[in-house]
Amino acid sequence: MTHHPTDAPQFFLTAPSPCPYLAGRFERKVFTHLVGDRAPALNDILSQGGFRRSQNIAYRPACETCRSCVSVRICVDGFSPNKSFKRTLKANEDVVGAELPASPTSEQYSLFRHYLDSRHADGGMVDMTMLDYAMMVEDTHVETMLVEYRRRGPDSFITGRGAGPLLAVALTDVLADGLSMVYSFYNPEESWRGLGTLMILDHIRRARARGLPYVYLGYWVKGSPKMDYKIRFKPQEHLMPKGWERVD
């Protein structure tokens, strides 16, 4: 009889469900649990293999007839902001991001709800309650942080934190080889700032300061307009059947 270690990860396959990115298609996912002391190391390995984390679950697409979802990570050392990115940085010189423990607040949830109602009213997260949001942030066995973005205050140069209402929030995992942006949201009434772009640019800076080579952005889906922003940040690598391939 063959004995398997009880702490070895077990993988499961979901039933088919409508694809949220490509109309008329169905998706399936393979997933495993990220729990216990081995969760951080397992999350590192699975992230390098194209998995994403949601709470204490790591998953990746496993569709039978489609391979449109492509894992994307930005190459930090080779990145240099183009004119468009420089304009975004210029427009947000009055914004500062502060790294905080992964602890939810009512202010975050209020911004989260405003973002969903404005930008993703027909999405799968629109019915999330405060408890659901708290679980999204806190239910983790890996190194996770929140980055809160606010306008600079009179003491920001000392404290490293902004002042006033929240503008944007990023939920981010710290991996052995990069920062993985799990989920981010922002004030839609400040859309002129390009806050989504700003958060990615800021994470590139934070990864570089840590000596980490990558920022993981999740999946890019060719043909899905909501995913097009991800391929703007080059150089980047795409996970293909033979491994990670650089795209300049």
C-alpha cells in the first residue's frame, strides 16, 4: 500500500461555470488550500506556476477547450515609465501609499462598495458584505499587506502616511520573488488620476526597493477589454506551456 504524507496539498476541480471574461464560454478551475505553516512556501511555488490566491485558496484556470487566460508578471528591473505613466505619476504627486497589516476597516469597505457599485455592478463580488470583505482581507496564511493611498498631509514626510479620505487600496501578497497584487480598488470619482495605474507603478517601485524581480498581475485574457491594461507594463513575462516567456 502506498502512503501519502497527510500535509501534501490536494487539488480539486470545479464544475463548469460561465466565463466572466469571454462571452459564450465556460470556465473550470483547479484549486488547493493554503493553510498551515507550509502555506507561504506553497504559495510561492504555485504563484510561479500560474496560480492566484483568493483567501486561503490557490487556483488557476483549467478549462477544457480554452487557454486564453495567461499569467502575467512585470519585470521590475527592466521597467521604465513611458510618457503616459509619467503623466500619471505627475498627476498623483500629492498621493502617498502606506503599507499596513492585512486588517479590514469600515472605511475600506465603504470605498470597496462604492467601487463595486460604480465599476462592477454586474460582477460576482457585488453582493459582498462587510463580513465577506473582512474574510477576503484576513483569511490568509501567507504574508499579506494592505497599501492605503491618501493625499499627502503635513506630516507625511515623517510618518510615510497620507491624510484625509481613502483614495485607493491594494491587497498584496509578499512572495519570495515579487509582489502579487491580489485585489485593488479605488474611488471612481477620482478616475482622472488613473489610480489603478498608479497602484501598479507604486508596486513596481516597492518591489524594486525590496530587491524583488517581479510584480504579479494575475491573468491577462486576449479579447477581454477589461484586461487590456495589464499588457501596458513592459517588459513583462507570460507563462506559456514551455515556461515564462519575456514580452518587450
